[in-house]
Amino acid sequence: MSKGDVNPVVSRSSAYQQVKTWLALTLTVGVIALSGTASAQDLNIIRIGTGSTAGTYFPIGGLIGNAISNPPGSRPCERGGSCGVPGLIAVAQSTGGSLDNIRSVEAGLMEMGLSQADVAYWSYFGTGSFEGNKPRDTLRALANLFPENIHLIARADAGIETLMDLKGKRVSLGGPGSGSQIDARLIMNAFGLRFSDIKIQNLGLEPSVAALVAGDIDAFFLVTGAPALAIQDLAERVPLTFVPIEGPIAEQLAKIFPFFSLGQIPAGAYGDNLATPTLDVGAILLGRADMADDLAYGIVRAIWHPNTAPLLANGHPRAKLMALSRAAKGIGFTLHPGARRYYVEQGILPDLTLTQVDVPDSVEAPR
């Protein structure tokens, strides 16, 4: 079938809904079937907070849930079966993103969650964007999964080529309290943009996309791993400009904060876009301090098991960037001891009794 024979937006969205339905049915049928062969104490069902279904966290969370699950009766790992934690069923749940997940994990509403490294870092210390809030020091990092790109997406007809071109424009920074909003404000402040010079809106991903299509805003910020489904669909509907975040100020931000690094939105991620320099921030898998050490160990072991790599790489482009060598870097706060034990065994962390990961002596929590 030629490209002209089908609406790519409808086909991709339809396929995505089919995948979501299939996952839900598979989980339901699996649990019902298992209930007849395994007692309740044999099963450990945990929830993973992710993000919008149109973003990156949700599909990645589903892949991780699949990788770490190993219900009774599964084929052994060495025979091509699950390499997950025996008796574990992990379910990915759509949420509002990083801050929602942090709050839910802390409150015990979810056992794990995905978060931007910077949001988790500030929330853990109660500083920076969370100044005055009680530190959420019961959080524990399990893994730095992959780099996320800070997107600044503008309508091509808005005349926005650089960050400074945002003056006088209508810009969505992201939903209230979202990681996108936190980073957008930090970056704008670093580049000397006054918020009073910009017509700011605080819209989540789907409302931002709708507003850009309708011409109600000129640009929006989004932190996600490219390619994001929502932006792929948007690029097919509206000509876009991907605004670079680069230069000495971006380089300084990457030096100051342990969770930032220099990166780029890959060429061709959204149609014919050129490679766009930007800042990256790690996507962290979080748990709580009271998670059993053996469970945390088993979860990270399953994620980084060699047999899991093809499942992840074939499931989402961003998962191809997941690497054990970076799993304990770019975090900046306490690593779960069960996860640390695995990373020490793999030789990517020294066999020390440290509880802090990747916090240089010269860097303090932002005030």
C-alpha cells in the first residue's frame, strides 16, 4: 500500500490502540489463568508509573514491565523464556509523568516509576524547583535507563529559530509541575529570557499539540526521548522547526548539573528534521527505600540481562540507547542497595559502601 492510500496519523494511532488493548487483554487473561495454578502468595503484582500514552515513558514502561515479569509457569530464561523476577507481574500505568510518579511512589500508590533525573534529584533534596518542600528522601534510584531530549518545537511559520526568538511569542512550557515545565524555566532563565517577555501557557503534551495545530500557541517545550509518537504525528500535520539549545550557556548547564548532558534530537526522528543540538537528561527508574533488596537486585538484573536487550531494542527506538555502562551514572541521589549490589558485581561501580552515586564533591544540590 502506498503512503497515499492511508492516513499515517490514523493508522499509527489505530495500531497503537490495538497494542494497548492487546496488552490489557494479555494481562487480564494471564492473571485469570494463573489464579487457578498459583496461590496469591506466589504472585507479586507491582505497578510502574509512566507518562502520557503519546509520549515515550508509557511504551518504555510496558517493555520494562514485560522484561521483569516472570509469572509462575513461565519458560526458563535459559530456554528462551522470561528472565524476569520469579513470581513477579509488572504493569505499566499511564500517568501525568515524572512528578506524578514521584508522588505515587513515595505514597506507596505505585511500586516503581519513571522520572526525569533532574526532577527526581531536586525532589529528593527538596531544593531547586522544590525549594521549601519536604525532601522526598525515601526515593531510591534503580537505573538510569536512557537519555531524554529537551525539545523546543515551534511552528515553522512562527519565525522562531533560536531561544531568544521566543520573546513576544505564545509558548507552552508543559503541564503544571511537569518535568518539561521545570526544565523550560531553568533554561529560559539561564539564557536570560524574562518570563514577562513571553506569553506563557502551561499545557500538557496533548493540549500543547492541539494548540499548536490550531495556531493558538507558537511553540512548546517537551522533554522526551525522540522519537515521540505525538510529535511524529504532529510533524505530519504541521511544518515544524526544532529549535536548538546550544552554545556556551548550554555547555555550562551540563557542567553544573549532574543530570544534564549535551545531546541532540536525531536527524529524521520526525520526518525530514535535521539533527538538532540540545540538552539531554536521564530517564530514571525509581523505587522506594523499603523495596526488598533481592527484589531491586532481580529487577535490574532482568532489565540488563543479555536476553532482554533484543526485546527492548525492537520495542522502541529510545530503548536502543539503554546501556548497562551508564545505568548508575547521571543520577545524583541515593541508589537502592539491591541495585548497587548488581552494579558492583557487573564491575560498573566500585565495591565500596557508598550510598551516593555520581555526586561530585564540587557540586551541591541547587538552592
